[in-house]
Amino acid sequence: MSYAVGPGDLVLCVNAAPNHMTGQPVPLVAGETYRVYDVLEFMCPCGRSDALLDVGVDFAWCQSRFRLLPKPKIEQKPRKVSAPKEKETEKV
């Protein structure tokens, strides 16, 4: 594939078609997001991808069924705003 997927990444299922080797229905849901538990560096028997992804559903799935989602950006914590210090004036 043209992108590198690693453990912990979020992927979107874009192809929930029946298993392309056996024709059996798959338990994946198109449009659902899955977290990658492991990447198995084996060429898929279909020849469409160079890795199988373990997403915690059944065994491992062809990487071509998924698209990598961008990593969530770190939320910025509100910073303390420094107010100018008030100067005391002397009364004469």
C-alpha cells in the first residue's frame, strides 16, 4: 500500500464485501472505524496488498479493505493569561 499503517492507528473500513478468497460474508461494517492491533507483514493471497491487519474482529483482513485515518491532533490546554500588574501610586 502507499501508506504505512502501524499498531494503534485508526482505519476506516471502506470495503465490507464478502471474503474475496472464500466468498463468505465478513463481520466488518463499511464506514466503521477500527483500531489496528497488529500488522502482519504477509502478502494477501489476493495480491492486492502487502500486509494483513488485525483489527480485533475475527483474524486478519486485507489492508485494501481499509483507509488510514489521520491521527487526532493534540488538544491545546487553555493557557493562563497574564494580566498587567497594577502599580500603586503614592498620595502626596
